[in-house]
Amino acid sequence: MFQRILAAYDGSDVARHALREAIQLANEQQAQLRIVSVVDLGPLFWVPVARFDVADVEKAVIQQAENDLADAAAMARQAGTAPETVLRRANGRRVSDEIIAEATSWPADLIVMGTHGRGGVERLVLGSVAERVARAAPVPLLLVRGH
């Protein structure tokens, strides 16, 4: 049914749980798996008086995302799937827009991602990448709730 599965991954426990589901589904469907991580460096530049070297922090954030992707790929390989990995930079765009852009350009048949399941004021304040992807996804979306 699905031939190309895109898993959004940020290294969190919720994302790891969703990735396990994506790997299992890819194995069952004999589908290709692509794992995407989106780095949003925008908040680094919102600080009015930088008391740190932004370039060093940017480098560290990108390195962490690359490490997270490597760990995710290793998890998939250990389960018998040979994934592709992609690191995208938000560059002023929403993380959700980057996930959708990757799903469109690859092109994916299914997006798999985790959700914290926040509601009320917490969701209003923090926003929801998953909700934004759900509203605009060009393909089916499997949302996996955290434990």
C-alpha cells in the first residue's frame, strides 16, 4: 500500500516512538523509508543581546541534529530497513512547512510523526507542528502519540 514513508524526527522520545512505528510499517510494506530532521535556528536570532557566539551555537545545533539522524538511521538498519536521511533548515519557515516540502519533493506516500498530544493553553502557547502538518499534508499522516 505505501511505497515511500517519510518519518519526521527530532531526537525526542516521542519522535523515537513514532520512528519505531515507521520502521515497522516500512518493513511490513517493503517500503522505502526517509527520515527527515528540520533544524530551526530562528530563535537564536531573537535574542536582543547575544551573550554567546551564535555561530558556535548554530554549529552545535546542526551537529546534534546530524547525530540524531545517524542514531535514527542506525535504529532503522538494526531493524532491517535501509533508510535515507535528510537534514533541512527552516530558514525562517515553519518546521511543519519543511516537513511538508520534503514529503512533496521526495514524494512520500505517508508521513509518520510523533505528537505530544498537548491541549488547551499549552498547545496555544507552544503551537503544534503535528497539527500544522495534519492541516496541510499532501498525503496521509500517521500521528503517533507519546507514551
